[in-house]
Amino acid sequence: MAKILLRSARDPFEVIEAGDPRAWGIGFYGTNVGNLLFADSTHRLLSVPGTEIVANRFVHERRAFTADEVAATNDEYDHFVVPLANALRPEFTRPLTRLTAFIEQLTIPTTIVGIGAQLSLDDLDTAPDDELAALHRRFMNSVLERSSKVGVRGEITAAYLRRLGYGDEHVEIIGCPSIYLNGPDLTVRDERSTPIADEDPIAVSMSPLTAPWFETYVDAFADRHPRMTYVGQTHHDFAMLQWGRHRQPEMGIDRDHRLYAEDRTRMFLDAGSWMRFLATQRFAFGTRIHGNVAAVLAGTPAMVVAHDSRVLELCDYHGLPYTMLDSITLETTVDELFQAADFTSFHNRLADGWKRLTAFLDDAGLANVAQPGQTSAAYDAELAALEPAAPVATLRGSGDDAIRRIEDRIHALKIASEHADTAAKRRERELEKKLTASAKSQAKRIAALEATTRKQQTRIERQAGRLDRQRALIDELRADLARHQERAGLRGFVRRVRRRLRRSAG
């Protein structure tokens, strides 16, 4: 049985509802639920008979790891597989440093799937600063010592790595595995013959850095389309929806925004519920690449609003329809975006992209669903048996529904409080046990030290007695020596007197 350690925030079969404390704060999805798509897709790609996959829950980049953890990884696992997003960026320096340090100590093969650089569109040819470049070279070198190539998202990332000294012999462009969450047979609906109506359900996504675009243009779209829903993806969105927490830095929506106040904001905590909702939408658009990919996976046409290199290169590689952020004006309509969403190129590239991705996995020595006789049937059956987590909704609404939402939040807080109290009492008992055990251990150690001290004191006292006796003996010997010297001196004097007398008598 091959055993793979997978960089993933959580196991795809772990359904966690919004009321579960594990979903709070940074959450079990990192900071962005888009992480679930490419991690789950990689999990499914490798979920073949004879392979066990274990999610590492980002532990190797969230905190310092121990030598024992490294040793256990080398002993227990056959491969470390690392799906990544826009990891080559300044904001990811700390986790990438920890991840690199972990990889450097591994003795098992390590494969990177879909890493990308994040650059502004004005800085595509700019060399990174020395410190960041040094980290990225260190990361690349650590991986290339354990695999033949690094899988990157697109040409922009490949060009960036070429500037760091890594050519085609080191890098393979494979896109993002999220596109293949359901395999290569994917069809996006083409309903452009019927224009978008005002009442059609529409989903919109937004990246934090594009908040001004959202506040200016999406507000205008919201006026015309009363069923337009903002679909959040970050832990900030979660905090706003679940607890009514107010505006976060760089976010374009808060609880005073009309899309919140009108109960037109949602967030999803697993890929299944996310895609299920997007399948009910006529169209999706926005600056979130995985917000649009989730729609595409559900068969819903989407238009990506490109604003940086990570978005642009994935659209170029996979043939996803996109428009540049600065091309949208107050006169732009949702239907214009919808009509421009041509998926011909996307459909034409699916088969080749699938072959390239799975060939990369083949070369890495990873069994996968594209190989003859392999299947992900067990994975698919287990996932299908689950009930996806409910969407996270606002605290607004109407009538009994609004009251129920507030009741649910209160119940979640109560459960969390009880859980925290129970955990605190458990930690208190554990600490008390540790302290009691430590006190007993210290008492034994003190008693042992006291016994040792008494023995040493007795030994010292005996040695001191011997020293006193030796000093007395030395004093006696010195006195005897002085007497002998005195006697020897007197005899010499008598002899000298006798010699003089004899000479005088003669």
C-alpha cells in the first residue's frame, strides 16, 4: 500500500458546518475556500486502489515542526505531494520558508503540483528582490533534489522561474488541477442565445485588492439584477456572515452593504455545496479565479475579470474566458459579459491539458486515475454519500428564517462555549496531573540529591580528617628535620674548633 502525505487543509470527506469552531478564525480551508478545489482535485486524481492519502492540514507551514515529525514522515510515507496556488509572492514568505525547511529534511520524493507566481500586470518582467529570489531558489532547489520537475500553473510563472535560472528541464506547465476535479469530460452550458434577464440568478466574486471595482461597478449591477448574489471565499467573509463582524481591511463588502443587508451574500465550506449552488445560477463572474472555476465545474458559464498574473496565466493556459479589469465601465452590462463567455477554446484544451497533467504525475511515479485499470470509484462513492455543509448565510432575512439564523448562531456559540469550557477543564485536569507527577518526580529527585549530598559530605569530612592528620605528620617531620639540621650544625662547629686547636698546639 503506497502512502502519500498531501498538502491539504483537510480531508475532503470531513464535513464541517459553520457552527463548528474548527471553521472559525483561519479555518480548515486556510484563508480561502478556493484552496479546497485544487487540493480535493489532486486528492481524487491520486485516489486509486492501493494508495492511501493523508492530508497534512497545512501543519508544516503553520508552525515550526520537530525532528520527530520529520522522521515520522520519512518512515511512514512514500511521497509528499504539494498542490500549491500563488505561493511565489511576498505575502507567502513565512509559510513557504517553513515548507521549504521541511522539504529539505525529507528523504522521500516530493512533487509540486500547480505552483504560481503572483505579479502585478505592470511587473511581469521585473526581477524579484534579492531576499525573495533567494527564498524561491532555495525552495526550487529543495524540490528538485527530490523530483525531476516542478509543476507550475502557466507561462508567466515559467518565465519568472527562468529569470531565477530554472529552464524547461526543471519546470513543467500543467495549469491548475482544480479544472480536473471531475476529470477531463466537462461541458459548460452555452445559453447565449437567450440574453441574461434582470431576474436571472447571478453569482459574483471579488478579490480583496479589487474592492474599488466591486464597490463601483457591482453595485450598479446589483441595481438591475435583484437575484445577484455575492459569494464570499475568505475567513473575513465567514466572520461577517456568521457573526456580523464589520468591515475587514481591503474588503469591498460589510454588513452595511446592500448585498449583505438584502441577504444576497453566501459562503460555502466545501466544494460540493459550493458547486451545487453555482449550478443553479445562470451566470457567474468576478475577480476570483476559483470562484469562477467552481462555476465552470458546475457547468455554469463564467467570466473571469483578470487583474494580476495568477489569474491571467490560468485563463490563458486553460482557455477560460476573461476580460481585463480596466475594460469594465459603468455602461458595461452583465449580459455583455455573458455573451463574451465563449468556452470553445476551453473545451478544446481539456483533453490535452488532462494528458499533460497526468503525464506529469506519471513521470513523478504517482499512480493516478488516468492510468490503465485505475479508478477513483471508491473516492467518488464515499464523497457522494456525504451531505455537504449548509451554506453560510447572513444574519438578515425575513420572518421565521431570520429568527432561525440568529438562533443557530446563538446555539453555535453555546456549543462552542461548552466545548471551550470542557476543553479548559480537561486541560486543567491534564495540567494538574502533570504538575502532580512533576512534583512527585521533583520530590524524588530532591531526596536523591539530598542523599547524594549527605554521602558527599561524609566523604568530604573523612577526606578533611585525613588531610588534618597529614598536615600534623608534615609538621612533625618538619620539626624533626629542624632538630637534625640544628644538631648537624653544632657538630660541624665542634669539628672546626678542634681543627683550629690542633693547628695552634702544633
